[in-house]
Amino acid sequence: MSRAVWLGMLAAYLLTACDDGSLQAFEPTRLALGGSAGRGSDAEAGAGRGGVAGGSQAGASAGASASPLLIDDFEDGDTRALTPFGWWYPINDETSAQGFGIEPMSGSTTSVYALRTHGSGFRDWGSAVGVDLLGNGAPADFQSYDQLCFMGRVEAGSSTVMQVHFLSDGLHYTRDVSLSESWTRYCLPLTDFLNQNQDALVPNQIIALQFFFAPTDPFLVWFDDIEVVRN
């Protein structure tokens, strides 16, 4: 399946979840793997944390974190993002099972909890985790910020490739990312997010942030300290 076809199917499917510009939080019927599966396992957050992905993938160094706006660090242990943002949720094509939860991290010196999701065998458009950014009923305005930054890692046996999506004005603006098995900080310029017409994101009407995993390939992924930052 081509990337353009995949993105088109995603956009058509996910827009059915929008009602008067508000993204609904999904409650999938299949979570057979369970959000607690592998709780605390393979979360080697100690020495690996604090690294910064280099080159064109990361787009910036750790020094680019002046005046950040934190979306969530998961330290409250629940799926509600920080005020004024909404809730984290899993979403998938319902052809397989997806695990999802805020789980303890073993070996970390800086964090107690992180978001973990896992699954395999999806046969349609795949699966994702996302967060509602309709703060106080209005879309988020990130025009004062330059980059999306987050900590991430995959477990052994996971596909390393995923897509990061911003939803704005009914369109998906996407960026491909490859994750390491070690905790690494990834910083993605907001100007790198493009829609199907290759138009760049104008970050003033953001209704959601989502992390997508392609069908077929297994994924076992952790996220932490998700924020937007100024250069």
C-alpha cells in the first residue's frame, strides 16, 4: 500500500471521529493484550535517557528546549494530558489487538511513568495513540513554538518506523520518524510536517497529536516528556 493511499484512508477514517471540530477520545473494544502487559519490562531508562537523536531525523539538539510547553510527562500516572489538553487514547483498524497504558519505568532516575503501547498483525491501516489538544474547547495554537520534542524508545523485536501526525483543519500533517531501542530525545521542526498536498503545517488550529504504526509489523513503543519548544 502506498504512503499516499495509507494517509488518505487514515484521514477518511479519523475524520469520522470529529464532531463540530472536537476530536472524540476513542475507547477501543479490543485491548486483549492489556495495558499492563510487560509492565516495567525492557524500560531501560537510566543511562540511555538524555540522548538526543542527531542528523535530519532529530532536527535539533537538547539545547533547543527554552521555554517549553509540556503536553504530558505522564508522572500523574493517568491518561489525562496536562491542562488544558485532553486525554490520551489508542485507536486502530480493529483487525487485531492493541495494548495501551501509562506504566512504571524500571531503572529510570528521572521519570516514574511513561506511555507504552504494543500490538501486531493489523491488516488495514494499522494503529495509533493520540491526544486531544482542544484545550478548553479551542484548538491548540503552537505558532509561538518551533519544534515538537519527545522521549521515545522501542523494545527489542519492534518495528522502529512510525509516523507522527498533527491534525488541523480536517487534514493530517505528517512526519516519519525512526526510533532507537535506547531512550532518545527526538525534536521535529513543526515546518517539517506536511499534508498530502505537501503543504506545510500552520500550527494555529491543532486539534490532536497522534503517533501511527503501519499494519503487519509488530510495535512495542514507549513515549515520555512530550512538549513543544522554541529554538
